[in-house]
Amino acid sequence: MRALTVLPGTADSLQLDDIPDPPPRDGRVLVRALALGICGTDREIVSGEYGTAPPGEKRLVLGHESLGRVEKAPPNSGLTEGDLVVGIVRQPDPVPCVNCAAGEWDMCRNGRYTEHGIKERNGFGAERWQIDPAFAVKVDPALGDLGVLVEPASIVAKAWEHTERIGRRAVWEPRCVLVTGAGPIGLLAALLAAQRGLELHVLDRATSGLKPALVRALGGTYHSGSIGELGFEADVVVECTGAPQVVIEVMGRNAPNGIVCLAGVSAAGTQTLVDAGALNRTIVLQNDVVFGSVNANRRHYEAGVAALLRADQAWLRRLVTRRVPLSRWREALEPQPGDVKTVLDFTAAA
Amino acid sequence: MRALTVLPGTADSLQLDDIPDPPPRDGRVLVRALALGICGTDREIVSGEYGTAPPGEKRLVLGHESLGRVEKAPPNSGLTEGDLVVGIVRQPDPVPCVNCAAGEWDMCRNGRYTEHGIKERNGFGAERWQIDPAFAVKVDPALGDLGVLVEPASIVAKAWEHTERIGRRAVWEPRCVLVTGAGPIGLLAALLAAQRGLELHVLDRATSGLKPALVRALGGTYHSGSIGELGFEADVVVECTGAPQVVIEVMGRNAPNGIVCLAGVSAAGTQTLVDAGALNRTIVLQNDVVFGSVNANRRHYEAGVAALLRADQAWLRRLVTRRVPLSRWREALEPQPGDVKTVLDFTAAA
């Protein structure tokens, strides 16, 4: 079968390989791939900066934003042939840490987790994949091919869940949300803000086109200036750019008791001048919180499915700006102007 | 009566004034001052950098770390003559924000609170003061003159409460705590860590003397090197130095899911080079939290009293390194080597 594989640590080693079908294993769900979303982490792996092959193997099958159809499911797995499923990316070590043991593997403490398509476990960028049913999430057929958005939606579902759990350290009545970055994660974070009835603001560099339109369709206000010019203070900031300067700016600019969720991964290596005394003073005197959120557990995948089902399906469909047949995978990995979410289509003819 | 007053915004305006006794007001508790703790905020006010006089007045009575004895209490106030009391520093606006209305005035959202001895409300640095019984905290007589530590203990009780509430966003089983700064707040934060049975580490610049001894007496390990040399990762960091470089270092150096509580107020104005991309990446990929904690509400004062009662009273007594009679107030405001907590004694003869 065809699979996209990389040599982790080596730049531009991505290729469409022919690899053996997964050997049938008892208790596993066999899934035929329908689609694969491409994200920044995939590009980081392709550039050789990130990623680890499974133990004893040289190459890693790429891909963690999956959608597939069940071909075969074990009895009592809650899944049957024909079901739409998404694979959970992270799996705990067989000897789990206390968080992993409780199903909170997104909060793994010892780093011994594996991740499909990222860390020591082959990804979903293959025509067929197998998975333990405990890590397969059933997707309502009403979502159809938009089920490929479940994994990014799980990321923002976790970000929002943790924001709210942290917020409830005291009275929690947020009014105003700022999302920085209008990529797929930012727009889905904005969707979840709108679903919570919050006043929504989204800031991105784009000055026109699809992103402002998608924000306005959620009832939000779109901004493309600087954070300092916004003229309001948000109770919640969901930072999705990963741009170091933006990260520093949002940390210090929010309402009293403000919560900044950092959800964008950035590269190290650029020094920025920061008035750390002023930043600390603001965070302390305003009881501010800055927290990082990565990955998601089963609860978040299920919350992601629920959020996508509640959304305007036409709006969701606009997030997927390119569907590229697997055979033209090179195009999918190349960012293009106007991209929001690019999806590799495993069902299309070349 | 004698009272320490300042002209807010004017450096070195502190003086021991003779001011009229507080006019008797129905429903108020009348308190005779026993002691007043001096802290960094007082020194900031004395240097003219902070503080606001009550509306219509020019001078502000200094002091927010109180201990007094009730001279007269309204019926049904829960207080009677002779009770030891501490005054709560912050009081909400008569038209409270949603947090203040719920008693969470430490988390005030609109900034319209007042603070005894700091913001628009006279402090406790007077021989007699009056207070609404809702803002008077009864102190167990077993604490005696150590009741002057209740206000700083309330600060760390809030810091710990919020750390734990934030921690419970997922499985919460912390093992190891680092406290940076071994001043009164740092040492009380260390006490509360020890009371929780956590592995305790305290880092401070002092290389010998009382601070290392006080940490060891809690069963903790004392460090005076750099954070980078510590060789372990803490699940909780309570940052009490307010030193910009320390703040930045602890933000990025802690265990996965680590919580950094910023509890030290720093001055603005110094630019530090920060690899903000690396910092963001660590916070995101480790699910780290950095939060600020200031002030305390009644629940935290009561938790502070309880923590002090559970402590070794001889250990607490060592925190008070100087007791200075009111008449020699100038000495109390001058930091001296070896100081931990300096207390102005209102009962001593000159």
C-alpha cells in the first residue's frame, strides 16, 4: 500500500513509499484512510527538525490528522464496518505515568508517550492503518469528510477545557476573547469561543480574503493591526501564532484575571528584548495566567466532534481550502497563499 | 494618637504624626494596635513609587500587616473585647464587581477596590484603628504576637490555593517544590509546602545565616547557586524574588505540567534578552502554567491562621528578626543584613 514516510532528522526525506499492509492483529480496528490533514508539525518533521521513527525502524509514516472508515472491528469495540473514525494521536507508555493511567495522556509527566506520525509510532498517512479501539474515536456520519477536522478540534477543545478549569479558580464570567492567528487552530478556537457566547476578536496578519470573512461569519471582529492598538482587554487570549513577539505581547496585555492559552508551537533561537520586570508586575498584580496546551485525550476528541457537529457545516467546509489527491502529496506540503487547512485526499484518483 | 503617615508619590515623606483618634462609628470594631509588619510594598510607598491617599486627604496612614486587640466590638460581630484581630487589607467597592460580590475581592476585575495602607484607605500603622467586622479576622490567642504574620501567611495561602485549583485541571500529584527567595513570603510559602508533605527546595542569594537554617528546619534543601544548576525539575515553583532574570528562568525550567506561581512584585524598566520562542515552545509542549497571585480574601486569611497554628511556633518566631518600638520607626524601614521580617512594636516603650 502507499504511505508517506520520512527519515526523521533528515530534511526533505518525505516520499510516497510502497510499504506492506499492516499485519492483522487481534483486537485492533482496521481502517481504510479517507483523508489526512496537514499541519505545521508535519512540515517541521519534513524539514528534519522534529519526529522519531518507531523503535528498530528508520522511517516514520507521517500524519496525525486522520479520517478513515472502519474495514474490520473487533467485537464489543463499539465500532462496526463502515463507521467513520479518527485515530487518537498520543498513546501512553505500557507502564503509564499517573496522568496517563487516568486517561490524561495529553498531560503525560514522564515523556514516555508515543505519537502517531510524530514520535516512535507510525502515522495515519497510509492507505490502511490499524489501531487499538481505545484510541479510535467514532465520528458522527453527519460530519462526513469534515471529520478530518476532529484532531485540530480536539486541540482547541482541550485548550478551552483547561482555560475554563483554570478560570474556575475564582469566579469565572469571561466576556471577551482574543484569538491571535487565524490558521485552522485559531479559527477553530474562535468557533469554540463563539459557541460559548463570548465576544470574539481574532487578530491575524492577513488584511483581506477568507480569514476575515470566516471570523465575521462567526459574529466576531477581525483585526490585522498590532496588539497594542486593539483598544480592549480580553479575559481570554488563545495564542495560535507561536510568533515570539506576539507571545510576549499577549502575556502582558489582557484583562485582570486574564487567561492566556499558548497553543502555537514556535521555534527557539531568536532573542527578544523583554521588560521582564514589567511583565512580572502585570501578571502578579492582575492575577493573570499564562498556560501552554498541547495534545488532547479522548474526552477532548469527543468534545471536538460535538463542537464540529454544532457548527455551521458550510463554515467548516470553507476551512478546508485545498483537497489534494495523495498522488500529488508534494503540493499539499507546500504552503500557498490563502491556505487555511490543506487535506490530502486518499479517495481521489490522481 | 500616633500614626505613621506618608504623602503618596513623594519620596521620604514618612513621619510619625499625631492624628485624631478614629471617630466612633456604629457597627465598627475598635482595635488597639499591637504590631505592624513592614514589607517591600511599604518601602515602595515610602519611596514615593506607589500608594494613594484616601479621597479628600493628602496623607495616607501606612501599614497593612496588622495585629491588634479589640477594644470594642459591635454585638453579634463574633468579636469581643480582648480578642486578637488582623485587618483584611483589601475592601471591595460599594458597587462590587462580580468577583468582589462573591467575596473574591483579591480577584477584583474593575480595580475599584481600596486597600488599607496602600490604596485610598488608611492603614493599620496607627495606635488605634476601626474596621468593619466583615474585614476583621479573629486570631487564635495561641498565636499571640505571631499573629502579625497572618497577613503575609494569607498571601501564600492564596498562592497555594490557586496553585492547587489550577493543578487540578488534570491529575494533580505534585512531588517537588522550588521556592525562589527566602524572605518572609518565600519562607512562609516553604512552610506551606512542607505542611503539604512536598519535597522542598528553596533558592536565595544568601550563602549562610538564618535563611538556610530556617529552610533546613522545615526539612528542605537550601540552594544559593543559579537555577540552571539545580539539577531537578520542580512541579511547583513559588517565585518570591520579583527579580526579572529569576522570573524568566523559572518560567521555562520546571517539570512537565509545572506550575509557576509568581508572587513577587518587581519594578518595570529593565530590558532582558529572552528567547521567547524557546520559552513559548517549552510552556506549550510541557503544558506549563505561569500565574500571578496577589492579595487575599477572608478564606485565605483563615487558611493563613490555620497554617501558622500548625507550624512550629519557635520556627515562626525566628522569622521575626527585628522588633522595633514605634518611636524608632525609621530603623524599621531601613533594611539591614540578616533581616527576614521586621515588626514595629506598638506596645513597647521607646
